[in-house]
Amino acid sequence: MEISIGTMVLIPLVAVTAPLLVRAVGHWVAVPLVVFEIVLGILLGPSVLGWIQPDDFVKLLSDLGLAMLFFLAGNEIDFRTIRGRPLTRAGVGWLVSLAAGFGIAVLFAPDIPSAAFVGIALTSTALGTIMPILRDAGDLKTPFGISVIALGAIGEFGPLLAISLFLTGRTPALAAIVLLVFALIAGLAIYMAAKGHGKRLHVVITATMHTSAQFGVRLVMLVLIALLALSIVLDLDMLLGAFTAGVLYRVLLSGAPERDHDLLEIKVEALGYGFLVPVFFIMTGVTFDLGALANPATLALVPVFVGLLLVVRGIPSMLAAPAGSDRWTVAATALFGATGLPIIVAVTGIGVDTGDISTGTAAALVGAGMISVLLFPLIGLALRKRAPDAAGRPVDDDTEVPIEG
């Protein structure tokens, strides 16, 4: 495996520089961290300066970073908090997005398979990307934040199911059977964890929390890799395994001493957001095919897809806005719901490999996804600041969220 020394040094340098740039411009405008990671990746990658060159080792780290992003997203979802109105409306909104995405894609896609890839890509919400943004903005536990998390949970899990059902090359019936096998195995593991079969592990986690054994962190990697392997063996998208692993690990840790649970969360987030996840976003910029946009027709598709993200995913996301929301919060909900990149990268990668979509269409979709990550949360946060409850009291973990509608 050939490894570029310059690439090995420059990627960590970008990962360190990006937070400093966020802090430097934070006095004037709140720019999401991933903006600088992607932009710096483009500038230093083959499309511009060529200082960072993709290789097999970095690609492996990038794939692990993408998997960890979905693991952290699954791990952070508290289904007790988002159940009821937020989750129900988010689910209805996603079904509307799926119908609209496929219906619109059919109008300009050359065939049905191509329309399926484009339609599913347009229905995603980048939960793993927007959760850190909500946390940094202090909105993670507000009614607005809970609604956005519900949107993200459905907007990641829904497309993953659609990929597994329709984009694997199997017949839908066979794909459903394989997906059912995965669901049964993963569901059994989650059920056993919920019944307390993992409580003995809590003692070992506590005992090794400050030792070189670090059993809790090692357990995270085991759960993640095991479900990644299961999804790969069943020929499902690996991100479905990563997302499910996050949910399983959250259940597995339920009932652990709060202090140990919180400390382990910090360590896992440090491993993810401090190491693996930045590699994925930087490499998203590095591998972005800027040259494909030299074609005027391909370049023209980028704003079209940006607009379609707002129409197909943003407008239906408004259904999940908290009851009685003002227009600023509703608009911010739409923008956060329309923020998508990781699943767009995954879907277009599959489409190019199977020959169902062209590299130009893939580049335009990924470019639109990058613009959504760069701009939509930024604009959404600005709109959110105008809302009357922008500085409202967060919902406590032990407080029941009212279920309306």
C-alpha cells in the first residue's frame, strides 16, 4: 500500500487549521466546521494545488470516518425524546420527499434506475453533520433541535433502507428478505441489550476507564466493525450497519453510571470528531471532481440540484417544525432538513460504479450537497436567531416532551 508522506502530514494539518479558522471568523459569522474542512480539501487536492493525493490508506480512513459519522448519529438519537409528533411528522415528510424526488427525477433522468439514484439522493438529511452544529449553537435540546434531530434520524435511516431495497441490484423481494435478516440479527442484539444482558460490561468499562485497557472504546470499535461486516456480508450498504451500531451501543450503555457514560461519550466523540470524521470531510473536498464542472451543462445542474434539495427535502421538512413555530423557525427547519452530503456521496458512488448515473451527474449532486452543507446550516442559524425562543430554555433529559397532533 503506497502512502504519501505529504498527504499524511497535510490532512492532520487541515484538521487542526479548520477549527482555528472557525474560531477566527466566529466573531463575525458562525461558519460550520465542515465548511473549512471541505473547502481546504478542494484547495489542497488534485483539482487545485495537488498537494494532497488520495491513496488507499487515506481512503480507508475516510471510509471509517464516514462510518463513524453514522455511528455517532445513531448513538446520539434519543428515541424517547423524538417520539410522537416530531418523529411522526418527520416520517410523513420523508415519504413526501421520496415521492417528490422520484417523481421529479423521472422527468429528466434518462431511465428509471438513474431516476431512483437521483431521487433517493435528494431525500437525505445529514444528521451526523448537523448535530454538532446544533450542539455548538446551544439548540440541541430545544424543541427546534429535537424536530431537526427527528428529521435527520428519518432522513438518514430512510435513504439507507431505500438503498438496501432498490439500489443493490437484487429484486425488491429478495432485497426485502436480506434486509429482514439484517433487521432480525440487529434487532435481537438491541433487544438483548435493552433487557440488561450487557450490564456486566458496565463493570469492566468502569474498571478500565482510566487504564490502558480502555475497554469501552474498544467495545465501540467492535460493535461498529461487527455490524459493518454484517452489512457487507449481506451486501447491504455499510452505512446501515454503522447507523444501527450506534443505536445498539446507546442501548448497551443504558443503565451505566452517568459519570462513566458521559466520560466514555467524550472519548468516543474525540475518536470520531477529533480523528476519523475530519478525514472523511477533508477527503470529500480532495476527491471532488472540480474538472467535471468545466462542462457548462454539468455546472448548470449544480444550482438545479440545490434548488431540488430545498423543494424535495426542505419543504416537506417544514411538517416537522415545532407546533406554533414562527416563520423563522419553520424556514430554519426546512434548511436544516435539506442539508445533505454523506448519503449523496454514498448513493452517487454506487450509481457511478453500476453505470446508472454519469460522473458528471454525480459531481453535480455532490457539489449541490457540499453547497447545502456550506450554506444551509449557516443561513438556518441566522434565521433561527430571529426566532422569539432562540434563547429559550433547553429541554432537560428527564423532561417529557409534549406530544401533540
